[in-house]
Amino acid sequence: MRKELEKLVAIDREIGLLGHIGALLGWDQETYMPQAAGAERAEQLELVESLVHERFTRPELGELLSALGSTHENPGGDDRLSPDEKAYLRAFRRDYERRTKLPADLVAEIAKQTSLGQQAWAKARQANDFTAFAPHLERIVELMRREASCLSSGGNPYDALLDLYEPGATESSLTKIFSSLKAELGGILASIRSRPPLDAPFLSRECPKERQKAINDWLIGILPYDTERGRLDTVAHPFTTTLGSDDVRITTRYIEKLFVSGIFSTIHEAGHAMYELGIAPPPGFARTRLSEAASMGIHESQSRMWENVIGRSPSFWKRNYARLAELAGSTLEGVGLDLFIKGINKVESSLIRTEADEVTYGLHVILRFELESELISGRLAVRDLPSAWNDKMRSLLGIEPPDDASGCLQDVHWSAGLFGYFPSYALGNLYAAQFWDAMREDIPGLEKRIEEGELGLPLAWLREKIHAPGAAFTPGELIERVTGSALEARHFTDYLRAKYSTIYGF
Ligand code: CO
């Protein structure tokens, strides 16, 4: 390895270590930190972030990159470098440019306004008062436009924001794929609505937290998630966090009158964790930028595949249901496997994405995608957001929020400056279905083998094809390599039709 590259890798490893230290502070904050410790914890996290920023903005980095021939037009550097080295430089340059293209005063202003914005949002939601939040959102949208214009020279500002989370995604490419998805989901939803609704009252039966803990401890024992390299804890909003290359932790939550929520959160987060644990960078690049995920959408494909494609399938539960019913005690009394499968796949329009079923989930995401692209381009004024939101809820999901608190104020994303992030939730489903079809071609009798408990089999396939390369490929390159074609919505909609026509009998 060239001397300049070795230096770059050494600095990158320090950045990685600092990132993991920050993640540990964040994990503790969400799990076990005493309430009063918040103020100093915020300072600790800020210090770690400033140390990362200091390393990223050292003039030395720019010199090392140009000595290796890496430029904006040719990020992979000069031709004497190996393919692994080029992939590394490309990934490094991408993050380096993001860090260095934004002026320090803009970064500080975004941090300040999103912090104020989140506080204002929490109050406004509680008081159901959109007008109190509107001026904050106007400022944040304006800052997002400025950020976008620094990141891209010209072009559509929303594209620059999408690219932060899904490299290569653009408003026009997503509009194309989401418009066919929207039409198909609408059709599937209409077919489901033409059938009698599913009655599964067990879903809201009480299940005490201790019982749920026993269920979820058993569950992570069945999943091929390596608990010697991770652990499960409980929080208010479940997440997965990487504290080291051999330490990827997951969290879940126990809602007493919705015990399946915890089960599927656990499987979902385990899917994220197995991805992180499976990344295997080439020699010389361990614990660098190549140990990161290809994109948020690819990350979400791993969690959604385990949660839905595997975790809500009859093949998974045929083997495991008896034990679940035993652990759940009175909560699942009198509920057979068939009813359980139907219940966990029940389709019903709801006001919020987080508990949505597999069919309506994508519609929630499309709503956000359409509205945020209109906000960023200025086609929609912030003051008109509540009515635009309600119109879309009516046309896409057939329901209307009773108030703004459960409508456009429902979650934190926009107040936190997360514009461009939402589409990755729907892309995850699409990638997962397309990967799944490729896996089924490679592994004969896949469902049968899952039924026999061989969960290591899909994991080994995912590891080799998707996890191991980490950030070496863009999501577009990865899906082409693994499935032989670009991302298409039909794999997902075919999967949904097959699944729900069986469940609902249409
Ligand atoms: Co997720």
C-alpha cells in the first residue's frame, strides 16, 4: 500500500474510533443513563463530534487525496491503484467532500435551528398547533436549500439531499419507481378492501413486560444474530447501533397491549445488526469507511427482509409458533397458527408509518417523498402543508387525520432537518424483494429450509452478496451485481400480491 494511502487509512481509523465512542455515549443515553446526566452528555457528544470534524478538515487530507490522484471527477484515484484501493478512495472522497463543502457557519446554524426546531415541534405536537411550528420549519427548509446548493453545483436541490442517504438516487428516478409502486399498492389495497376485514383481537391482548422479555430473549436465540458480538436492550424508540466491528447492539420496546410490536422490532433491528456484523472489508481496510453500509436503503432492505419476508412468513412460524404460544401464555390462548399468521399480516390504513402493514407502509413514504420534494423546490409553501398532507392521506390511504398532531406533526424527521431520508424506508422494501427473488433462485427450496430452522442459510447468502462488500459499491452497482438488473418495483408488488391474495383470498 502506498504511503499516502496508509496515512489516510490511519486517520480514517481514528475517525472510526471516535464515531464508535460517540455511538457508545448515544447508546447509553437511550438505555441506562440517569435522567439528570443529559446536560454533560450533550457536551461529551459535541466534543467527540468536533474531534471528528477536526480530522476531516485537516488540509493534509486534501493533499493526500490529490497525491493519490483522487479528484471530484475521478474519485477513485490514479490507475496504478488496485480495485479495492480505488473503491476505498471513492468512499472516502464522498464523505470528505460532504464534510468540507459545507461552510462552518452553515453547519452551526443547521445544528442550532434543528435543535430549536425539535423542541418547538414537540411542544406544537402536544398542543396540536401547527402555526407555532411553521416559522421553524420555514427556517429549516431554507437551510436545507442552502445545504443542497453547497453540496451540488446547480441541479435539483432535492437530489443533493437524497444523495446524502441513497447515493445516486434522484427525484426523477424515484418519481418513476414510486409512481408504479403507488399504482400497484393502490390496486392491492383495493383488492384487500373488497374482502371482509380480518378479525384478530389477540393483537391487542395484554402481555406483561416480563413475559415479552422472555419471548424476545428466546427470539434472538433463534435468529442467527451473534449475541457474543451484540446484545438486546429496551428503549422508547428501537434502533441498532455499531459500537465496534465486533459490537453491534440492538434495542426493542415492549408495549403491553401490542406485544407483536416488540417481536417485529427485535427481528427488524437484528436484521440491521446482522448486516453491520457481516461487513468484511478487504485486507488493509478493516475498520475504515469500507466497513460501513452501502446506503440507508440497503440497510433497511436487510431489516425489512428479516422482519417481513422471513419474520412474518408461515415458513418461519410453522417451526416456532408452538414455543411462542407457550411463552405468551394467556395472550395467545386459543389462537392457532393460521390466525396468528393472518393477524401479524393484517392490512389496515393507519395514520402513521411506524406501525403500518407492508401494503400501506409504502404509501406513507410516497406521501412524505412528494411533500418534501415540493417543500424544497418551493412548489409548496410551509403554511399550506397541513391541508396538502390531509389531501394526500385521503387520496393515498383513504383516511384523514383528525388533527395536525397525528397528521403533518406526527414525527420528528423534518424538525431534525432529515429531508431526503424518508425514501430509503420504501427503497428498503423494494431492494429486499428483489434480493429475495435472487436468493430463491440460488437456494432451491429456500422456504422449506427456513421451515426446518436453517436460518443460517439466508444469512450466509446475504453475507456473501450484500454484507461483505460494505460501502465498496453504490446501491445501484450492488443491486445490478447481485440480481442482474436495476431496481424495479415489480419484485415487491409481485411478492405482496402472492402473499395477500392467500391471506385475504382475492
Ligand atoms: Co430500520
